Amino acid sequence: MDYKSPKIILHNKLDRQTLEKKLEQEPFIRKTISFYRYTEIINPQEFRDLLYKKWSDLDCLGRVYIAKEGINAQMSVPNHNWEAFEEQLNNFKELKNISIKIAIEDNGKSFLKLSIKIRKQIVADGLSMNDYDVTNVGKHLDAKSWNELMNNSESIVVDMRNHYESEIGHFKESILPRSETFKEELPEVLNLLKGKEEKPIMLYCTGGIRCEKASAFLKHNGFNDVNQLHGGIIDYAQQVSVNGIENKFQGKNFVFDERMGESISADVISNCHQCGKSNDTHVNCANKSCNLLFIQCEKCQELLEKTCSDECKEIINLPEEDQVILRRKSGLEKKAKRFFRSHLNKK
């Protein structure tokens, strides 16, 4: 297929409020999905622009990363355009017959816009090409095989997600690294597993993509029995639901969209970071200069207006122009902070 870039700039130009209103007024139902593939993409920019045009025409929303090594996508697709979307995927050799994971909890409001970005890697891992061989990965297990291996007393189950994800949900008796990024987690896991090179290692993550790199990394470092949950927690939940398999996952699966999480079991295993009440709802601090990601119950959300502290609550009640000035002065136009709790209000 010809990947020649369209002659127009392909980006969303609407503000959040307009996007929210537009989504709320849609008369149709959407399906939230995710997929990834490691495959050679010769010209990521041209590939990106073509996908943006085609998916925009189908009213698709989502967050997509493209690199020379492949594609990683989380998307929302209108049900009435689903067949056309699948047909489009199969028209690209890079996406033909790609495995698609479908969300189990879906209110149709997972994404507000379509964002497709070019990255050096589809998952930031900090590894060099000499640190792994992505063609030599762990054994892929379906839900039934995963459960059976979990029953082996020798097995070691490792959560390959960030700790703010595993805090609200994880497989029973998993090793839960304390890292906040995948890049930090890889060396931490390697250290935690030292001396267990001959044990059955079981890796899992949200949709499977991080485990591809993690399993290859562990095999490169001498681990001989590496296994990974095929399709991640998302696909596991689907298989459990459809096939009546025992669910060994407790709590919520954190997802990187407007929902912030979907319940895999009825268990609530985490607590509000402010009052300590049982809760598993993530929010971003309403103060744009802070944007801290943390767990906050409804009572604390109401009391602090979805901010993490009295200081941030005061700031969001200032006129917008004053808030902009404060952000510029403080230099806090940064990436979202996560779980830096020293300034959270404690009850």
C-alpha cells in the first residue's frame, strides 16, 4: 500500500470541553480495544499520517504510538464502523490479522480524541538492542494454562506493571515491584529474581506488550523457563468471562484512558490515599500544575474538589489567568507526578 502522507496537518484542534460535549452527544455506541505488534515500519511518519486520515474518517478515537519497531494502540471504535475498521487493519501488511483485545467494562467514553504519535520505541524500556532479542520471548499462556502454572508451588508470578497499577489490582501472591516506570522496573525485577534462573517465571501486564520485552530481557539474562500471559490482563478477563474459568485476579485492571480502570473482580484491595477508606478510584489532581495521580474516595473528592491538598484546592479556585501565571512561574509544566504523597492531605 502507498503510505504517501496527506497534504494536510492531521491533529486534533478542539479543546477538552468541546471534545467532552461532542462525545456525550454521540448517538452511537463505541467499543474500546487495544492491540500491538512488533514489526518493521520503514517510514513511521507516513504510516502515522495515513492511519490518522483513515481512522478519523471512521470517527475512531484513541492513543497510538508508532516507531520503526512497531505499533502500540489503545482505541475507541464506533460499533457501526467496526467491520470497516477491521478491513482497514487487514489492508496493511503491518497490521494484518493483528490480535485485538476488547475491554470488559466499556462506557464508550474511554478516549476524547485521536492521538497518533511517533516514538523511538513503542514501550520506553531504556534497553539497548544488545540487552534482548525480541524474537526470543517467553512462552505465551492462555488463561487456563496460566491458572494451571500458578498452581505449581515452584512458579514465581511477577507483575510487570508500575506500582500505581498493581496497587488497585493484581494476581494473588505476585511479586509487585515498586517502580513507577517500566524502564526502572526491568533492573529491579532482574535483581528480585536473582538465583531463581531455573524456576518457572510467570510475567503479566495490562495487554501483553511489556511482557514481550521483559521476557526477552530475562531470557537474555539466563532465565530458562519464562512464561507470559498472552494478551495480558485484558484478554485474561475476557477468557475467564466467556469460558467460565476461575478468576485468580483480584481487584481492578488499571487502564491508560479516561476510565482509569476496569473491574476484573469485585475485590477492592486499595485505599484512599487521604483518609484511608477502602477505595480504588484513581484521579489526577485538578490543579493542572500538579496533576498528581492518586487514589481518592468520593468523600475526599467532594471535600477537596478533586485536588490532592488544601494548597492545590486554593489554586484551582483562583481565576484562570492567575493559575496560568503560577504555572509559568513555578515551571511545573511537566509530566504527571505519581504517588509523591508527602504533600497529600492526611485525615
